Amino acid sequence: MKHPFALISILAALLGSKTVLSEGIAHTEATPERERPNVLFILIDDLGWKDTGFMGSDFYETPHLDHLASESMVFTQAYACAANCAPSRASLMSGQYTPRHEIYNVGTQARGKAAHRRLEHVAGTATLRRDIPTWANALQQEGYKTATLGKWHLSDDPTPYGFDLNVGGTHAGSPPRGYYPPHGKAPGLEAVPPEEFLTTTLGHRALDFITQHHDSPWAVYLTLFAVHTPIQAKKDLLASYKDKTPGRLHQNVAMATMVQAVDDTVGMIMERLRELELDDHTIVVFFSDNGGYGPATDMAPLKGYKGTYYEGGIRVPCFVRWPGITQTGTINATPIIGVDFYPTLLEMTHTPMPAGLKLDGMSLVPLLKGASLPTRALYWHFPAYLQSYGAGHTLEQRDPLFRSRPVGVIREGPWKLMEFFESGDLELYHLDEDIGETQNLAAQHPDKAKALHAALKQWQQGTGAPIPTKPNPSFNAIEEKRAINQVIDRRRALKQVP
């Protein structure tokens, strides 16, 4: 398979990798599996595909993550299950695509102005159903001590979903009152040292939990609020980035301090694992819940950002460190997706699958052991709306009013098809040859578009995916056109400002 972009070779050079994988194939013999390894699952919020050093940032500094990546398998085509937080996290925890758990958006209210929405959205639900056992439930049932630290976003209280300890997790999607204390009534964050950055606080709480349970198997879901808005600088890091030469890709000083805070926290935890002699007995997964926040970062050459279903909104940085099993310093270009982690974690930890549970993902253990996965398609379903960042931003997008209108997506091999439910428009891209999704090939390859569309329809029917079809009585075509022209004029004016 021909690599569609030069990042693979760049990553190989950065990591000093011994093997570069295009289809998950490596020639290495894994050491015997250890029983009941610990699990550290690091989920970063709104971290873009290139927001780390090992993925190519030219401004943000992540030496600890880069070192971990060099000891891991890095997945260059890893996908979140949704382009924004709640549905992506629900899919990660449940192992199910959005039509099964029915969390489609952040909240259930319609987003954007009613006059601009052509269809009635599918509201779905805002809370992960208790009858869906999470992978944390499964691990807890088998004797693992479990903790979630940071953003939860799927219910008022995460503890019924398999966690012995909850620090900071509520239904809120943003940091409680920002990244500096006080943090209100957020559990476990009542007593925080003055001026301590929230990312650091969560790291210290994780250290306490790991130290307390170092002699038993544990699983830590370190779901840091960072780098979600507000884009709030870590004060002690500001000066160094203000004095640093901006990169061509990344320049945001406050974002840079937040990314480094994440990196420093991960480094602090890994140091404790080494002190406790647990680093070789701990699986580390690094992942993001969706693409980066458009006004503060950049995923180029990918198109789009958080909230869009182009690659910049759903393709995310990812690595898995499995000591003694995965060959270190390998780059894997196999497309994987958030629902894959549920069966992967259970297989890695020798944990039985909950009875009667329907999973949509595929275990990544074969890839991590140097083999390959069967060919399959990946899917996304978003029957709702996400409003744009507004006229004050110059970000280019398909629609000036919405980051995404209702859409269904399938990726199979190098091909990606998007179906926009309002209009029925199809967009077809060959990602190997056009990673930036600049050329819609639906007209040039009608047979491929038809086949993928049929496969997408079959998947939608099989999962009971609701397709929005009811016209929105509040829609106003004249008002929509006026608003679009207003945004376009505003962006043109902004671009003319020196």
C-alpha cells in the first residue's frame, strides 16, 4: 500500500522506529503475556491530530509523550467515533457506535439558529444508559481497582459505570470554573492548592490512587479536561512560549502551555510508575476524543477541526504502549476507531466479555502483536447540528453557519463517503491520494460512490440509525442566505486586516 502522506517517514525519523507498518504487519516475536496488567488510559480533550511533537507540531512541546510514543505503537489513522465530546466518549466507554447508545451531540437541544436548520434534528439522549456495561464495569467486576480523573460528561456521576474513585467527573463538559481553583462542587477538587493548574491537580490525584493500589491490578481513566476551552494559560509556562519563535502550523501561546501541562502530568505519572516498578506492567493508551479546537490550533494538512466530519474533526493522535508485547517504535497506518478499545482492553487484561453485549469494534491485539486486521469499514452517524464558531473567525469550512449539518460517513480502505441528509449530497474522497479532502470524486467514480452509499445505508438499517427527514417549520431560506453572505463578508474583511 502506498502511503498517502509523508508523515509516516517523518514519524519514523522522530521515533527512531525499527519498523514502519502500513497494514499492521511486523516481523517480531512477542514475549509471553503477563497476567492482569495495569491500565492507564489517557484521554485528552480536543487534542488535534498534530498537536504533539511525535505527530509533527512545530511549536507545542511534548517530550514525555514523544518518549512514550517511541516505546509504543503509534497509530497515524486513529479515529474518534464523533467530532465532538459526548458522543465520542459514549462510544469509547460502551464500545458501540452512536445509533446504539443514542448520544449524538452535546446535550439534546437543537444547535444553531432555527431559521438556518432545514430539518428537525434527532435529539437522542444526554446520559449513557446504565444497562450498557462499560469496559470499566467489566474490569471492576474482575477485581481491578478503577478510577476516573477529570472529564466524564456522560451522567451526573460516573461511579455506577465501573469506577471506585471519581475526581472531577460530572455531566459538565468544561473545566469547573476554569483551570485554576476554586473548582466549586466538583468531587475530589474541593481542596486544591492555590494557583495549582487543574491538569496538575488531576495528575497528583492519579499518583495518590496508583500508589495506594500499587500491589493490586488497577485501571486509571485519566480523562483530563485539557485542552478543552477555556483556552487558559498555565501561568508559569507563559514566558517561555512568548519568547519562542512561532511555528508555521502552531502559534497559540496559551494552547502551548496547556499542551505542555498535559505532557508534564503524563511524565510525572510515568516517573511514579518507574519508582514503583510498575512501568513494565502497565499498558498505556493515549487518545483524543475528537479533533482540535479550530480557533486555537491547526490539523493541516487535514481539512476541518472539532465539530466537522472531515478528517481534522475525527482523526486524532494515538499510541499504545504494551511492554513485552508490542514492538517499540512502530508506526501503524491501519485505520482504527474509538469503539475498538473496549474489546482490546478486555483481551489485553484477560477480562470476560459482559454477557449479551453488542460491540461494534474490533480488538487491536493482533495489530499490537505484529499481525493485521481483516478489512472492514468504519462508520459515523450524526443526525444533528453543530453551529459554526461565528463570523469573528476566518476558518474556512463547507458551511459558514454550521461546523456540521446532519451527516452519515463511511470509510472503507482509502475511500471515504459522506452523505449530507439535508440535501442528499454525496462527497467521495480517496484519502491515500488526497488526505486534505480537496477533490470530491463522487461524479468521477459513480460506481464507488454507489457501492459505499449502499454499504452505509445497510449499516444504518442494521444499527437502527435514525435519519432526520422531517422539515423544520422554522427554516427560512432567505434568512439563511443573508446570514451566509454576512459571514462571508465578515471573513473577507478580517483577512484584509494586516
